[in-house]
Amino acid sequence: MKTLGKIIYGLFVTALVGVAALLLVSLMPITGNLELKIVKSGSMEPSIPTGSIVVVMPRASYQVGDVVTFGKDTPREIPTTHRVIAKRVENGQTVFTTKGDANEEQDPRDIALREVIGGVLFHVPYLGYVLDFARQPLGFALLIGLPATMIVVDEALNIAREVAALRRRRHQGSTLMNMPVPQKPRVFSERTRIPTL
């Protein structure tokens, strides 16, 4: 039972660290590096469900069939993740026609290469809901703050128990050292025995 508790505790800490790492990576994207984006619509279903996290990385070029994330990523604007269905060069610039897998029509306007954030390497279904919730103040408090506080308190209690046990052992050791050493009982031989009347 104790082993099961340790395994569950280890998984809990791993999940907590994972969510915190995802949150940090998503809040501090490094240009030209991996970025995490949350899929907010069902336009790419069933291949990429709503609420998925897509891991996006810039490439030198994109081909027809690639899934790309493009557009502005601001508090008011959300980038789009769609599939490239056509590629051509116009006025010396590469331009893509894109479409969501679940959409009947292609996107209303073509996308220039400079607008592409990156190609989708892979996605993790539904993890975007957790990450999106963790970005909210209440979600951060419940998913990161509360569990982290519980872990810190648990570790502090473990340290306090260890210190108390160490003090008890020291106290018992010093008490034994201060006790008088028992003397061997004196055995009288026949010669030294006192005669009785």
C-alpha cells in the first residue's frame, strides 16, 4: 500500500511539473523555435480535435498536405491551423491556399509564407483545455498553486518528523549514558562467608 501511495505521489508531481512546464513554454514562445498553440475550433477534426495542443516549428519550406499554423497570435487574434491544399509563387513570393479538414470550402484568402508561424510536428488531444484553464487566475491557483503548496507542506512535515525522531534518538542515547553502570553482584566464597549463629 505504501508503494502504491509513492507511485501515485510521483505521478502527481510529474503531472504538476508537466503542466507548469507547458504553461511556461506557451507563455514565453521563442521565435524560430518550438511553440505550443491551442486548437480552439473543430475545423481540423477528426485529425486534430478541438482543445488539442499543437506543437509548431518553423521550416524553410512547406508542401501541399502539410498542416501549418498561421496568422497573428495576440490577445484578440488567434492563429489558425489548417492544411496546405495548394502552393504557388506570385510576384516572387510563395503563397499557400489552405483549408480545414472538416471545412467544405477553402480559406477565403491565400496565406503568404511570412504569415506562417510553423508546421505542425504533432498534437496532443484535449491537453489544450488544461493549459487554457491553467492560464486563468483560478486555474493557475487550482492546478499549480494548490498542489505546489500541498507538496511543500508535505515535505515540511516530513522534515519535521525526521528532526523530531533524530532528537528522540539523541535524548535516549544521552539518558542511557547518564545512567549508573550496573555493578556485578558480589559472590561470596566459602572463606569469606560470615558465620551465622
